[in-house]
Amino acid sequence: MGAEIAVEHGYMLASLRSGLSRLQGARITTDMVTVTGTENFMMAAALAQGETILENAAQEPEISDLADMLIAMGAQIEGHGSSRIRIRGVEALRGCTHQVVADRIEAGTFLCAVAATGGDVVLRHGRADHLDAVIEKLQAAGATVTAIDGGIRVQSSGRLKAQNFRTTEYPGFPTDMQAQFMALNSISHGASKVTETIFENRFMHVNELVRLGAQIQIEGKVSLVEGVAKLSGATVMATDLRASASLVIAGLVAEGETTVDRIYHLDRGYDQMETKLRALGADIERTR
């Protein structure tokens, strides 16, 4: 597209190639499906000169939501929601009003929390059609999850049945829900196999779940989980965003008190999670 990018002393420096006044349209094919990459290419192409074709584009709902907003601002985009997106660059964009789509991973996290602890909860504005793979696994586990007008209702009681799952690109099971569902599997009936195909080092939460009494073994890209009847509270450390959410879920069902350290990871993806859980009856507080 005509950019020159260099890394110097830990900083990324970006500029246009000499002689160019704008980025140039191009055909771009990524080696792997990338959500953030697709979003960045799409935004750059919206104001680039000429036409850009994105092949192997991500298909997550967030891609379509961003495209809808850019179109409202004057961008010319076709094919969003599929693996091939066409963007014709325009001279300028204008302001618009846009309602951001509900965060499906936050919704999925609360679905797992209710499934693990029991109860009857409505997630207002949740989009069940964005969580098909997660909801199918929760239903197979024994939870009742239904799409209702304006949200999602989840009902659960007693121990659920452990489920095998494999993370993959949308519309498959999201890697960002792997840790939360593993926490659920760890206190469910039976054994399960969790296969991570998207990110390396995405099992860093396993050792922390083990501190709480979970029985999990890692074999390469696979975690073997043997469900236990109960977990015990302990001090654990959040290693990344979704790992921290899984530890909160585990702490909700563990006997005794659980302390989750380094929750700045949690705050990257959840707004006042402890406040929302406390409103649902959880005994949880932020200590610092």
C-alpha cells in the first residue's frame, strides 16, 4: 500500500514511500486469519487511492460492525462478513452516529460464569447469533441458553457435563472463550479435551487453575481436563486478559476465598466486572 515501516529503539516509525501523497490500493492476502489485521487494512484502505481487495479476511461480527460504521462515514466497502472484502478508497470520511455491537466475548464470559455457579440471568443486548459455537457447547453441557427479545437468557443448576472443544476462526469456537470454558469444564462431570489452534501460550491459566484444585494436564496444543467436585480458594495470578476472567469464574465456585492478582489484564476487556457480578449476588470486591 506504499507504507514504509521501521522499528528503531523500540518504536515503530511509519511513513509514506517517497513520491506518494496517499496509501495505494492493493490486493492483500494474509497468511492467517487476523481480526485486528483485517480491521487495520480496512481502515487504511478506506482512504487509500484506488481499490483494495482483502483475501482471507476475518469474518467476526466486529469486522462487519466496523465496516458498517465506515460506510456510514462515507467509505465504499463490500463483502464484509465474508473472507473477501473489497474497498474503494475515498477522498475523505465524515462523522456519523453508530451504536457499537455488543461484546460477544464479555457476554460469553458471563454465560460461563452463570453456567458454572448456577442461576437464572438475562444478558441485556447480548447477541445469541454471535455466540452459536459457545451456546451449543453450553447447551450440550446441560445449561439452558435461549435468545430472547433484547438479549440472552441463561439458566443452570447443578454440575454440568464436561465438553470437548477446539478453538478456530469465527464462526467456530473462539480462542477468547477457551480459558473461561476450561474453568467450567474443570468443575463439570467427566473428562474433556481442549485443543487450542489459534494462539501459542494460551494455556498460561492452567497452572493457576491447578492451584485452585483443578486437574489439568497439557500435551502440546491440547489440555486434558478431569472434572472435580469442588475447587479450593487460593491466591492466583492473572497472566492475560481471558486467563484473568477464567480465574474469576473459578474463584466464584471455589470454596473459601480466592484472590486474583494483576487484574489490570482483566480491565483491558471488561468494564467493572466485579460490580456486575456483585449485582448478580456474587461475593466479590476489588481490593486495590
